[in-house]
Amino acid sequence: MRKDVRILLVGEPKVGKTSLIMSLVSEEFPQVVPYRAEEITIPADVTPERVPTHIVDYSEAEQTDEQLSSEISKANVICIVYAVNNKKSIEKVTSHWIPLINDNTAKDSRVPVILVGNKSDLVEHSSMETILPVMNQYTEIETCVECSAKNLKNISELFYYAQKAVLHPTGPLYCPEEKR
Ligand code: GTP
Ligand code: MG
């Protein structure tokens, strides 16, 4: 059995990565956040799957590309966060983040990815229409979720999905057609 789960959050600046982590930990929306949250470890007995879980933040303002590459290669699951009210942050999911993750993970290992649409409190309209074609195009995307760090919507679900993606993956462990 796996001994722990390492969850990494990436995405464009200001989409709310740090706020999501702080909201999960304190169960309230933090008015002020640092660029990067300290790595936190959630003990096994308070996680849904009973496995110690590390949550790792990323911030372009505080980390180099090398540090980011290293964190990507250490992660068991990666949450690509975008803001539902920021089209650019959605476009960057496919133009930047998925290729970067592929470049930094072994071709024969499938690191599950979760697409996280934050700031759902700011829009009426869901981003799912835009996101579903992306989901269908990339087999590494395990699931997607819209949430809000501000009104705490779907926050614990998000981290549960991430844990579950590692412990009970639904996709193939590797893609045969890529194993040439
Ligand atoms: P970097 O560290 O710069 O990469 O940004 P980040 O992705 O960690 O974003 P951060 O958590 O610093 O949040 C950026 C801004 O968005 C802050 O002003 C937050 O208060 C705000 N914010 C974060 N989550 C939400 C949300 O769910 N709803 C709303 N309305 N605002 C949010
Ligand atoms: Mg941050």
C-alpha cells in the first residue's frame, strides 16, 4: 500500500492556489495570503483515504523554473488551477501547464492531473463547456472540479479527488501508443 500522497498545485499567478490551500486548512477564506503556502502534511487519520497527504503550493514569484520542475517530478498528483473568470488562465492549461508537466514526468508513468476551476463565486456561468473538450483530449486528466476558496465550495472535495486519483486511478497506468 502507498505510504503517502503528494499533491502539487500549479497554475497562473493569482488564480487562487494559496487561498485554496489556506481555506482547506483553516476552513475560512483568508483575506491576506503569502505568495506561497508552507508545505502542509495532513495526518492519515483525518484524510478520507487514511493516507498521510502532503499539499505543496507553487508560486512563480518565489520559485525558479528548476524548483518547479523538481516539484512536478516529485508529485503524485497535480492540480492545475485556473480562475473561471479568467480566460487566459484557462488557455494556459493546454498551452503551458500540460506540456510542462509532460516534460517533467516519466513517459511510462502516468501522473494524474486534476483541472481546478477556482473563483466560482464570481461567475454565473460554468466553465465546463470549455473544459470538457480538454478533458477528452488528455488522458492524464483524471477529473475536473469547479470550486471557490472564498465561499469554501468544493474545497474538501477537491483534495479528496486528488487523493483518490492517486490511490484509485481510473485511467490506464500508461498509454501504450506513447510507448514506442
Ligand atoms: P500566486 O501565488 O501569485 O501564483 O497566486 P495564487 O494563485 O496563489 O493566488 P492567491 O491565493 O494569492 O489569490 C489571488 C487573489 O485572488 C487574492 O486576492 C485572493 O483573495 C483572490 N481569490 C482567491 N480565491 C478566490 C475565490 O475563490 N474567489 C474570489 N472571489 N477571490 C479569490
Ligand atoms: Mg500563491
